[in-house]
Amino acid sequence: MAPTKQPIDSKWADSLVGLCMSVPDHWWKEYKSYNLNDGRIVSFDVDSQRWHLLLDTLEDGDDLYQMSYKAICEYSNKQSFLFHEFFLPHKPIREGD
């Protein structure tokens, strides 16, 4: 039996809470445009191994969108003045690393 991946380190995962994101419309299947939607990471779900994105728009209310680490790296707002405070390695940090 092949070894399974170690879970993502939850302490490091939680350190990404507050990271600003800019997600384009085409991230959602029903949209085709490239308009950006600002939001931020608000939590990490240990069971799904994904982060929750909360958009800054009123129409989304309290809806949370799950994001993989790959998506976080791709859509993090690198222009945010807080971006440098977050540690985003090439791959997620796993328990035991």
C-alpha cells in the first residue's frame, strides 16, 4: 500500500488567515469574465484540507468558498501591503515537516 500524504500543518495553515485574495470571475464555472473579486482567507478546514475564502462583496454575504493551497498561491493579492507578512512556500507545510 502506498503511503498517504501527511495532513497540512494546521498551525501553519491558520497563519494564512487574513491573507488578501483577488479571485477572477472565471474561477466560478458560470462566469467567463476576468473581473477580480477581493476577499480574504478566514479559516482552515482540517477535514477537507482547504482554506475558506470570504469575499468582500455584499451580495455574497457570509458565503465561504473553499480553496486549495495551489489556488491560494495563484490568487493571493501580491499587491497587498500585508502580503510580505505571510509565508507561502512552493508546497504546503505538512505535519512533521
